Amino acid sequence: MEATGPVFAGHALDCVRGGRLVFRDLEFALTPGDALILRGPNASGKSSCLRLLAGLSRPAGGEITWQGASIAEEPEAHRARLHYVGHLDGVKPQLSLRENLAFWAKLRGSGEAVEPALARFEMGPLAASPARYLSAGQRKRLALCRLVAAHAPIWLLDEPIVTLDEHAVGILFALIAEHRNAGGMAIVAAHGALDMPDASELDMKRFQPALEELSS
């Protein structure tokens, strides 16, 4: 039976990092095909929010749900249904591009799509090269190849266009559009403009704690 309400949602989420209340009472709700852009200045909690949604840390209050059930009930199942691409690219410099991507894809139970994934971001000619020779933009493209190498309905992307040239940005946004058209969901933290039609936006400043809460 298919869910009739939001599939992926956050309810009254509070986040504490390093003993500091970063945001409180954050709410969102996504259905298949939706995209959400997290906006806000540095230290407003965008990255912290994505880490909560990825299950890498736990909210200090509130709940994150998938089809109405808390993701805390089955954390491994939740991690298996998402791709999280953060500021750290997770690239092993001593391995080739193909080896980097194949290792990661096999952890997700996939290995057949490695070559198509490299080709999608035009990394095929470098597939056998050690990753230590990559530029910052090429490392980011390799990290984004994971989106193609294994299926996941949720994409969590933290400032994904940083270090990418205009052509690679176009490839990424086309890929996000295809993902959404197939029923996938994307949550993207960003400062600048993003080519994501009909995406909703969440201003992290709305959820910043009051000054008296910060000093308590």
C-alpha cells in the first residue's frame, strides 16, 4: 500500500553541536519527486541538518520519519536508502577512479553501474588514473558519480556545486531532474542559485534559537 502523505519528514527537530543549540523546531516534509533547498549563512545549521537527515547524528529533540516510522528504528535501512555527499569527498588518493567508485558501489550492493557513472560525469578517460592526481573539481565529480553508481531514493547534497565548473554543474542539475522525475527526492544545502524548478526552500534563520537560549 503506497503512502498517501509525506514519505520523508522532520518533525520539530532540534540540533545541538558542541554543546550549542544550532536550530530548533525545524520542520519539513517531502513526497516522491520533491526537492528542498536549505538556505542560510555559514554556521546556520545547513550541514548539521543534513547530517541529522543522513542518520550520522541524532536530533536533540523531535523526530525524522520515513513513511511514518522513525528512522531511529532501523538506522541501517535508512542509510541504505540515501546518498549523502558532504564537504569531504571520501576519495582514496592511492586508488584509481574506477577502484574508488567500485569499492563504494559494492558496499551498496551494486557494481554494474561503475562505468556508466564515470561516463555521466565525463570521468571515463581518467578511470585508471590514481585519484591523487585529480583537481578539486574532479574529486567532487568523482564523489557525485556515486549518485549514478547505485540507486537511492534520497539525495542529501551539501554545497554540491562548490569547485564544479559550469559544465559539470549542468550535468549535476540534469541528473537531479532525472532523479526527481523517477520519484526520487533531493535536499540540497546551498548559498547561490540552483537550477531546480519547483523546489521548496527552507531558510535556516527561521529556526535559530533566541539569544536567551544561546546564553543559557
